[in-house]
Amino acid sequence: MDYLLQVKIGALIGLFFLTLLFGFIPARVKWFRDTNGTEIHRTVLSLISCFAGGVFLAACLLDIIPDYLSDIGAELEARQVETSFPLPEFIIAAGFFTVLILEKTVLSCREVRGLPEERAPLIPESRNGHAHSHAHGNAHAHGGAVTSDPEGSGHHVHVDFQAHSPFRSFMLFLSLSLHSVFEGLAIGLQSTDSKVMEICIAILVHKSIIVFSLSVKLVQSAVRPLWVALYILVFAAMSPLGIAVGVSVMEARLAAGALIQAVLEGLAAGTFVYITFMEILPHELNSAGKQLLKVLFILLGFTVMAALTFLG
């Protein structure tokens, strides 16, 4: 076994276990799972969730989409494909509409069977300058959980940590997992050990924040703890899987491998656009109270990821 292969195997093992470590912190620590705590506890959880939203926004705009556009552009140029039609952007749109159609199909089936489903509006209803929940009073039930109104009956606050759709949580997990496979491919396809270590360290820092944020979103969804653990386990295995596939591709030298990868990246990017702008950010900004502080934490999460991207 040559030294380069040993480095890649070491990167594979390191990525797997460190991702598990950061992913299981929110999943196993009771503090993150408690949604019936004090007002301060709920506020801190909401701000952590906002930070995660900023992380995902940065991952979408600064990482996933640029990587895809670079890869698909290189492939189209290599194959001398010239067209005035914005094909790369169309593939992103295809991923977006695929998730939209799938989600609405699932919701329609649930309605036909008479099953309740979360319905959080993108813009909360307002009356006399105040944001109102769907029920009036100091507390209301939503999704089987009781949410208190910490600011009194004059200002109804919709702070519901069970409002995330399990389907959207699964699509978030799926899109991030696909992207992790492609990150692993970048390591597996390298031909020098120094480049392998450089990319591995960058991915490790980036993925640690991502998996922590993903775990927070899953814990706050109506996803069973066993499934949360399974999601984190599978997600941790995605980058190592990509490394293994990359090593195999280097040996097999598939002609269409890079093009297939680029198209899948585009579909994953469209999926991530949908999840970021239709699920994560609307949910965090949909509830009244501490709006500027929430925006600040979204900006903080975005800034952290932007700084990591800038540092390479």
C-alpha cells in the first residue's frame, strides 16, 4: 500500500469519527431536545437554530452552488458544448422543482388520508402591528406540543420547535449527504498527499459546523431519536464513501464519471436552494419577537462559513 493511499484511508477514518462526534452533541444532549423549558432556554435554542440557518445559507450560496457551476462549466467546456440556454441553472431549477413536487405530493396524500401536517406560513399574519399565532391566549397547542407566550397576551409569539416538516428534514439530510459525497470525491481524486491533507482539513472544519447544524434541525423536527441517530450515522459515512468512490474512479478512469457527478451536484444544489429558502429561513423568521437578534445570529452563522470559505 503506497503512502498516498494510506493518507486517503486516514482521512476517511478521521472524517467519519469526527463528524459523528459533532453530530451526536445536539442529538444526545438533553438540553437541545427540551422544548418546554424557560423563556431563556427557548430563546437560546431559537438563536442556535438561526445560527444554523445562516450556516446553511452560506453553504448554499458560497459552497454548493459555486462548486457545481465550476464543475459543470468545466465539463461542458471539455465536451465543447456551446449553447445560449442556461443549462447549469436549469439543472438547479430541476432539483428545486423535484423537491417541490415530491413534497406537495406527500402532503396531498396525507390530506387524503386525513393526517395532520405542519402548516407554517412564510409570512405571519399581522394585526394592529402585532404578529399572532393561530390560537389566542398565553399558550397554544401545535403539533401536539404546547407553546407558551413569553410576552403576554398582547403579543402572541409563534415559537414552535416542532413545526419543521419531517419530509423537509429528510430532504435537507439528503442534499447535504449528496454534497458530502462530492466533497469526499475531491479527496479521493487527488494525486498528491499534501493536497489530500489540505482538502481534508478544510472539509473537516466545514463539515463539523454543518453536521452540528443539521443535528440541531433534526432534533427540532418531529423526527424520532432513533432516526436522528441513523441520519447522523449515514451522513458521517457520506464523505468517506466519496473518498472510496474517488479512489475507485481513479483506478477505473470512467469517461462519463465527471459529467454524471456534475449533473448530480446540480440536482443537489437545487434541492438545497429549496430547503434553505422554503424551510429553514422562513421558519426562523416566521415567529415574532427578537427579530433583529435572530437576523444577527443568521448573519453570524453566514459570516463564520464565509470566513472559512475565504481562508480556503
